[in-house]
Amino acid sequence: MSSLNATHNPQLRSWVSSANLPEQHFPIQNLPFGVFHTAGLAAHVGVAIGDMILDLAELQQAGLLSLPVEGAAVLVASSLNGLIELGAPVWNSVRGQLSALLAADNPLLRDDAALRARVLVSQQAATMLLPVTIGGYTDFYSSKEHATNVGCMFRDPKNALLPNWLEIPIGYNGRASSVIVSDTPVRRPNGQTKSPTRERPEFGPCKKLDIELETGFIIGRGNALGEPIACQDAEQHIFGMVLLNDWSARDIQTWEYVPLGPFNSKTFATTISPWVVTMEALAPFRVPTPCQEPAPLPYLQHQPGVNYGIDLQLEVTLTPELSQQSSTICRSNFRHMYWSMAQQLTHHTSSGCNTRVGDLMGSGTISGLTPDSCGSLLELTWNGANPLTLADGSMRSFILDGDELTITGWAQAADYRVGFGVCRGKILPALKM
């Protein structure tokens, strides 16, 4: 687990003035990694600083970024996988070098206007790409509040949690090919649904399209087939985190999930944010995880005295098509998660399942303790029984065509915040079949 160092100094300020604004997601204490391109420029690895992108390929070519001999090529690439494969000492070294270079009192790049113009790109002028090549995607179900709400809704409220929920991090293998980057439109899926009043199912557009407010973590070091990852070592295998929206077709899911779980109701799209916030950047925001009762089996037990949770504030807004008014429909926090990322990864590999650099693991819907902290419309409207009234006066039980959903999140310090930017998608009508 990352320890604090000079890059976490709360007094640090950057000569990139926009990085010093109080509500800026990308101050010098963050420095998240992503992949971008601009008109006439191939995909490069970059780091967000304020409202700018620092082009690491150009910076390395200018001699201001030191990498292993084999490392130069990984910066002119359409994914972060090559950089991640160089290992944690390299990621952390790059972050340390950039922190020093961007510091307000360092004139090396600050006072070289020509070089600044070469290595700094406005985020508005760039197109962000999917940050990693994802070989495998797993989605968990690790919020006790979310699982309890769903259990109360569809089963006996007195037995909302199934017997296994408090013993293992429940998860399923999702579809990596349909993971998309923020601002990619999402097509409403078609599928089979079954009304209780009809003898047979019907096929057509999903009528209960929903979001799932989640985070995801990116595998930074894989494990060999047959070799599990111990819980105390699990975070050494994690590169960083993203925001994640696991779009869900609730009516399709209700019909198809027995007996093998969700299929087409989940595979049509999963949106992630373009910037990967490193575990090192999140080190100052560690908090205890919720009390686990009963105590997990020994292989899932945390190292004593170590905080495995993160104080990460999360919000969801909904903007109807042709409306100028966005409505905040959810405020939650990652610190509520019952099962930690370490426990999720340990359980995932406990069977001997191998993971690879770039694999994505979703947290599962993150719901909190209050009604407005529910991370899905399924919970917020209680399966449509209590529709939400939006700022423009319209009502929502589930998502309509043209609606735009935006997830944002940040960890707040006294004088700065480490943010993720946004995870955003707009719904297009279903195609006729």
C-alpha cells in the first residue's frame, strides 16, 4: 500500500495556474494518467494538470522525463498498458519527476515558452481514448446498502441478503469488449422481457434503463494461472482507479438472470472515465472499511492496522435532452463499501484465476446510508414506484432517450481535491430489429 511522500505535500502548488483552483480535479497532488490525441497527432500518453494535458511522449523526447531504455516507446501508444507493465517503481518515478517539474518554483519548463507550447495541450483541444486495453472485466456487488435495498425490493425484507453475501465478495464476469470511454453515446438495448400478466416473453427496447454508480480498479501487475494473490499483497497489483457506470437494463435482467446471472442486460455498455487516478495519489485519503460481521474467513482478512477504504465523494447528475438544467440525483461515498478492493481481488484469484495488466474490476453499485445516496434509479425510485422530480419539472422512474448521465468523484483535502473528472454518457434510441 502506498505511503506518503513529497508528492502529497498539501502546500505544493503548480506554475500551471488552473491546477491551483480550489475545486480543480487535477492539482499537482493528483497527476492521473490517460491517453489522448489531437488533430494531426497520434495517440500519446499524458497526465492531467489543471485544465491541461502534459504530453509525456514529447516531454521524454525533450529529455525532461527519465524512463528505462525500453520505456520510450510506451508513451507513443493508444493505451497505458505498456507503461503499466514497466512496474510500480517506474509509475511512481514518473509521477515524482512530473511533480517536481510542475512545481511552482521549478523554472525548467515554467520559463521555456517554446517547450511549454510543445508539451502542454489544452484538454478542450484533445480527444480522450479508452485508457487501457482491457482483456477481462469483472463486476462485483459489494455495497451492503445496495444489496439490502435490492433484496428488500425483490425478496423478503427480513432476509434481504442471501446467506453467501456476508461471506464472499459476489461478482460476475462481464464483457470487456463493450467497455467504452466517457462521452461515447450509449444505444438503448433490445432484449426479451416477461410481464407477469403475459404467458410468454416479448422482444423490444428496454423500458427500465438504469445506471449503476461505481468505481473500477485497473490491474497493474497480473498473477500466473493457479497462483492466488494474498489479501495483504493485493493492492500491490492495482495501478489505479476510474469512475464506472455499468449501464443496466432492469426489465431484461429480471427475466434473464435466473439461473446464471445477468447477460444481455449488462453487456451492451459499461462507461469508464478517461483518467486513471493512481493508488499513490489516493494514499492521503485512506479510511477504515465498515465493520465486517461475521469476520471474513482467514484468506479474506485485512492486515491489522491498515486502512483499506478511501474517502471518495461521488455524485450523479441527469440532464434531459434539450434541457439546460441538470439535476443531482445521487450523492454517495466509496467509503461505505463493505468489501474492499483487496478482498475483491484476493477472492477473484483464490481459485487460481489469473489476471493481466489492464484488466478492469468494477466495485458494484455504491449506495450509502440515506435515500439520496442510492447509486441506481432502481433504488432511488424504488423500481419506479416513487419517480424523481427533476429541476426542469420533468419526472423520471428510469432513463429516457436523450438523457445524459454524468458521474463525478473526488477525494477532498483541506486545500485541494484529487478528482477523477467525469464519466458521462448520453442515451440513443434503440435500433429496430
